[in-house]
Amino acid sequence: MNTYPNAPGHRHVDTSVAAASALAPMLGRLQRMALDAIHDAGWLGLTADELAARLGMDRWSIQPRTSELKRKGLIRDSGLRRPNASGKMAIVWVAA
């Protein structure tokens, strides 16, 4: 349970390892919050930006949770795309 996606990923750089270690105690809670919000959105789903807004969190804190939840098979790419804050098209995540 101490490996990705059950533990935060990092790039094997001291600052990245430190950030992952600091996040580790909160990871399960953050993943549950993200999964619940995506589930509650139903078939409309959420982009990472929308998920962050819904949870009142910084996008950089919550977007990695989508990668972890996808790897766990709990969410999936809906095939839909919506623009994110930068105007680029973003994946719309739905519960698996």
C-alpha cells in the first residue's frame, strides 16, 4: 500500500519526495473527496479545474488525485472535453 497510486507519486528529486511525504497522511481523504465529487457530478463529470473549484482547493493539489483514481479503476475518461482555465480542452472524468 506504500506505492503509487496508494501513495503520492514523486519524481525522485528531493523536493518532490518531500512534497509526497508531506501529502501522504492526507492522501486517502483527498482521494475520497475527489471520488465523491466526481460521482456526485454524474454523467456530466468534472474536469480537474471543475473538481478543484467544487472542492475549494488548488488545482495543483487535486489534479494528481484524478491520475491516482484512474489508476485504481475508480474513475474513467468520459470521452467528453471541456475548456479549462487556460482555454485548452480538458478530460471530463466520470465515476467508473
